[in-house]
Amino acid sequence: MRTVDLRSQNPDNARQYRGSVPRADFDVNEALEIVRPICHAVRDQGDEAVLSYGEKFDKIRPEALRVPVAAITAALENLDPAIRAALTESIRRLRQTCEAELETSVTTTVAPGATVERRMVPMERVGLYVPGGLAPLLSTVVMNVVPAQTAGVTQIALTSPPQAEFGGLPHPSILAACALLGVDEVYAAGGAQALAMLAYGTESCASVDLITGPGNIFVAAAKRHLQGLVSIDAEAGPTEIAIIADASANPDFVAADLISQAEHDPLAASVLISADETVFAAVAESLARHVPEARHNERISTSLSGRQSAFVLVRDLEQAIDVANAYAAEHLEIHTENPSDVAACIVNAGAVFVGSHTPVSLGDYAAGSNHVLPTAGCACHSSGLSVRAFTKNMQVVNYSAEALRDIGPTVVTLAEAENLPSHGAAVSIRLEASR
């Protein structure tokens, strides 16, 4: 990993550090040119376009887009008991935190006989995307389905790429996770064509109101193209980890966590921020020992040597915090003497992992947090997936005749000020009728 030295930088605004730690090249606009005709074909041709693009990109054409319920059930029956037990515990922990996040409807009496209710309403129908490329992300099934169910969504359509190895069905572990969660509307479709199927609707799949879930650059581009027709959670880019570490950090722990994120994708970013160059030397030595032993060492090496990964040298802990907040990492680990104090200073991160015994991998699977998080610096304005993504708040306004009579002249005055007299007349006619 290369070193980026920021010690001499002292910008007036810490946000200026944002461009100092480069990210992977990930041009969604360029991918849009490829994705747009795919989405239009699905809109116009329905199932046939989804199946044809699946055959082109996934090298398999399923017999049907919708996965038979029998196949979903069989996948759970054949699932390794240890994996089933692990999934069950992951589901339990995430459901517990999701239930704690649920917002309740609130009614405010603004005057006698005048109420405004903020009513929390779950989405009616949602589409969940689960990747199946470099790894079968069965944990992503949990991370998407549990908050949707907790929010009260009644119709969940989940889609994942068809696998030639499994006769055109999604990976069996993904199907098993669906069965464990009671999701039986599953489709063998991936990429932009799957998202277009969810957004436009086809003969096999009714359209949805919201699409969530991570994916590659073409999935991100499809989300951008379809946003507005449907709501989306985020345009997820390559995964990333930033770590703030001082001399108290265990270099093997830090190296293991950098490796764990690099394992995802050759474009994954692993960034270590420290004011102590001996930390870099110790971590580099650990990486040299452990990367060759990793199952996906080639992918990991590509990621760690890429422009998006670096050792970032800073003057002190204060500058490290400024850089981390400017970078706004998807995952931020803190390996310092007083990690909770440092965590309290973080305002931009998808998720913060505090202390040497809280690795990102814990959050990926069983911490009780959600691993669908904002990437590419979007953590400065966006949040990770939660129950809130699957709900909307609706205003319910209820005024009595007396309450309207009290506030009516105010409405008429403001309507006249905006040169919209008919707005005022809609109130005046009621005031006159109630005299």
C-alpha cells in the first residue's frame, strides 16, 4: 500500500481533505449509457427482455423468472445446520435493533379542535436486490428483508442473479435465507434488467415502490436511471474501510480488517489513517505475511495496491478525525487508546466500529447493525439501510368548523399575499356558511 502524507496540509475547512484520499474510478454516468437501453427494453418487452439479458450476462436462461416455492423450501431443507443457526442469530439481533428504531405516529393539537397527525405508513410493495457475483451474499438477504418486515411491508419481491451452476436458480444459500425469513416471491434475475423488472413491472413481477440492496456499477447506474419512477436506498459503489489507529493498535487486527474489505472487490478501498509511521510499518509487515495466505489473495492484492487504498499519514489525532470526517467512509474503525472518545467526534461515516474487538466483519453479519451502507463519501448526507427506508410519514389534518373559523382569516391573508385569491376563497366560503 502506498503512503499519502497530509501532515503539511492545514486547510481552512476540514472538508477540503475530501479530495486528498482518492477513491476507485467508478463512473456511474458512463455506465448509464449501457444501462439505459436495457431498462427501456425491459419496459417495452417485459419478461422476454429480462430473460434474454440474463442469458447474455449470466450465461444461463432460467425456465421462468419466478423461482418455484418448492425450490426455495428445498434450499432451506438442505442448508447446513450450522449456517442455519448462524443466520437465525443474525436475524434475531437485527430484528431487535430494527424494532427499537420503529417510529410511532404522533398527533399534535395545534389549537382546540385542530390536529395534525404524522402517521407512519409502511411501503406497500418493495423490491430487494441481492448480488450473486463474486460471492453469494446470503447476509444481504437478512439485511434487506428484516427491516422491511419490521416496518410492516406486506409485499416483498427479492431478486438475485441466476446461476448456471444451479440450473438457472439463484444461489441455494440465498434461497435458503429467503425461506428462513418467509419470503417466497423470489426472481432469478440480476443486474440492470432485474431492477428494471422491479421498477416497470413485467408479466411475472408487479412493479414496486422502493428498490434497496447493493450491487455493481451497472446496478448503481440502473438505480440512478429508475429513481423517480421508484424510490431507491442509495447508489452503492465499491465497499470501503477506513481505520484510525495509534501505537496502541494491534497491527495484526488492523491488517486483518484491511484484508477483509479488500476481499470483496478489486476496487474495494482500504485506508489506514495514523500519525505514527511505526503503525504503518507494523501493519505492512502483517499484510505481507497474511495476504499470500488468503483464499482470494489475488483480488486482495489488487485492491490494496490500487489508487483507492493507502496509508494516510497525519500530524496528530485531531487531524486524523478531520480526515476521517472528510472521507466519510462506509465503514470506519477506531483502534486508539480511547476509542469511544474518538467515536464521539465522528459525524460522517456509514457505521463506526469502536475498539479493537469490533471489526467490520461483525457488522457484516451479526452485530445487529445493517451492512447496507452509503459509499463513495455519501455518508456525509445519507444513512445506512434501516426501518425508516421502508416507511413514509403521511400528514393527516383534521380541523373542526370552530378551529377553521379561528385560523381562517390568517389563511386568506397569506393567500392574498401570494396573489392566489381562490385559495383564500376556499376558506372564506366555509366561514360564511358557518355563520
